[in-house]
Amino acid sequence: MSDPAVASTAEIRASFPALERLQEGRPVAYFDGPGGTQVPRSVVEAVADYLTNHNANTHWSFPTSRETDRILSGARRALGDFLGASPEEVAFGANMTSLTFHLARSLGRGWGPGDEVVVTELDHHANVDPWLALERERGLTIRVARMIPETGETDFEDLAGKINGQTRLVAIGAASNALGTISDVAEAARLAHDVGALAFVDAVHYAPHRLVDVEAMSCDFLACSAYKFHGPHVGVLYGRKDLLQGLDVPKLKPSPDTAPERLETGTQNHEGIAGAAAAVEFLSSIAQGPTRRARLQAAFDALHRRGQALTERLWDGLAGIEGVRAYGPPPSRPRTPTVSFTVDGLPSGEVARRLSDRGLFVSHGDFYATTAVERLGLADEGLVRIGCACYTTEDEIERLLDEVRGAARGQEGRRPGSPNDGEARSNRGGSRTSTVLVAGRVILSGAELSE
């Protein structure tokens, strides 16, 4: 896992102040990265520097306004390098969800009855519901491609069958935030383009783990969120310049009408955008190369190798614990270092709380990938999700596995239908449970949900 040309995990960890936190005397291990990563000190400093020294609105003649213009222009260049796009193709917004609703509304102004949009069951609902809204508002048809529950992957044969001459757009996630699945978005884009449709990619969960290349993906639009790759809460939208310039966007008449600013409603989160650029700079700083894009590629390649090793250890470790089941594709398939699991007889929320008490911060629920979790038969309680980030260590994985073993052992003798099962449910606050069959296995899930 060592690479002399790339900063070590220990060197990377030294940049993150949050890693100094203790929980009940134990160092905190942050496995909640799929819901939002920790930020390096340089990002904090960039946000503070903007607010302290440059805070102003744009396009005026006084120094702080001109400085703000330069900072925003520099951020577009940085995020352009991050996505493999030009600065004129990068727009900012509150978050990916808001940007996707805005884009859907803009595209939908030209669509109506007879037009179709294709989405998938695997996706986060931020890449489903904005398009579903067009079904209500514009009368078009939404078609949904199936997920294969046994593998946690989109059924591409079904996806191809849903795309036809009436398709106007295919919306697909590059990676599943619930299961870690990486999808072949270039193939989805090809299927879309073959019938004259557009391709929109949700790269929120993909961008922290693989370097985005909009040209290789052949997508027309792509959205991601800086807070998933060590930046502040800012959304980023890529769109082909000709498309951005021609979109019928909802906008104020006096606001700029050139791409990409015509996509940006109101005054933007300038300090957050400065922090997003700093996050890209941080990622590029951990590797060597002649250009920022080259350094980013080297960094992501090294981080992928480290993440793959952590994923393999986590996957194999969970597989060796009786009563524990991991979901999604195995490490041999394209995936991110995000693994979700359940413990028989123990609600996912309770597993997460037990781990939290021991300084292991994990997320649980359906993570807004609601349909995917429903297809697994786990709608009541959801999953426990473990996300590895650039600061995750092998020791933290071992700590986690030890605590999951302990939680699973604590359920021995309290399996569903045992005399103690009703009492256990009562002690958990009365949460209901239901037994479902998924891929030939009986899984017990409770009712409590979380984002």
C-alpha cells in the first residue's frame, strides 16, 4: 500500500484536524465518508481566508470584488481539471440535488407528452425524483431500469430495452452510494446517444474515489458535491458548453446570460467555492506530476489501490462473521471502497449506535437510495454503511471488524422467534421487525430509518 511518489496515509492524516477527536477515550474512525468526508486544514483556511480578506459580491470595481472574481475563476479552473472539463463548463450551486432539479426544470421546458426519461432503481433519489417531477409537470413518461438484487448492479439489458426513439435523457449514477457499485456510464451514454438522447451522470459517490473524466464517460451533464471529496457543502455541475448556453434556464432577466454563470441563480456560496477549489488542490498535492490533472490522476490511482486493499479486508472480514451479510458486488467487481451490511437480529440503527459508542462513526438507513434498499427487502431498517476514505487505516478496519464480531455474538441465542426476541424488540423501543427472503437468505430487518 506504499508508494513513494504519493503521500502516505499517515502523512495525509496529519492534514485532517478532525482525526484528533476522541469518543469515550477512543480515537474516532470516520467511516461516514459516503455521507460527507472530513476536510483538510487547507480547506478550512481557504474558507476562512475568503471570509476574512476577500468577502464581497462579484463584478464590481473595488478590490475585494475583483479578488472574489479571481477566486471564482480559479475555482472553475480547478474543478475543470478535476472533471476533465473546461472552466466554462463548470457551474456551482447549493448541492447536487438542487442543481439536478434546476437542470431538469430547464430541460423539461422543451419536453412533453410522448417524451421519455430513463432512470434506474440503483440510483440515489436525487437522480430520480427531479425527473419524476417532470412526469407530473410536463406529462412525459419515466421508465425505470431494474437493479439485480443479487449483485447490486443495474441490469444493462433491461436498461437498453427501456431506451427507444422517444427517450430524451438517460439519468444514471456512476457509483451507488448505498452499495458501492460502479456502473458503466459510458455504455449508458452510448445507448442514449444512439437514439439521439442526452446522458446525465450523478457522480456524487464516484468523484471521491475515481477521477472523473467527462470525455471518457461521453456524458452531456454530470453533477457532484464537493463535501464528498473533502470540500465544503457546494454542488458542482458539468455541462457541455453548447448545451449550457442553449438551455432554457429559469433565471432573472438582468443576471448573466453566458455559460456557465447563466445556470447559477442568485449570489453563490463564495467561501464554499473557494473551499472546493482548495479540496482539489489538496488532492493534487499528495502526488507528483507536471500538471494539476496529472497529479490528480496519480493521487486517485494510488488512493484506489489503497482503498481496494481495505475493501478486500473489510469484505473478507465481514464474510467470516456468522450472522453478518454484506451487500453489493464483491471486490473483484468494479466498486468503490464502500461496503454495506446487516447483522441478523439486530437493527442497523442499533449496530451503528454500538459502533459509535466505540468511536467508530458509521451511517445507517437507506441513504436516499430508497428503491435499491427496497429491492433488497430491507426497507424497514436499511443497511449499515462503511465508507473508506483517504485517511482510513488498516488498524481502523480491524477495530471495526472486532466490534462487529462482538455485536453479532451478542445476538446469539436471540435469533428471530426465540423466547427472548420479543423482549429484545421491547428493549429497543418497540421497533417492529419483519422477516424477508433475499437471494435465498432470510434477513431480519427493523423499522427505524435514517438518511
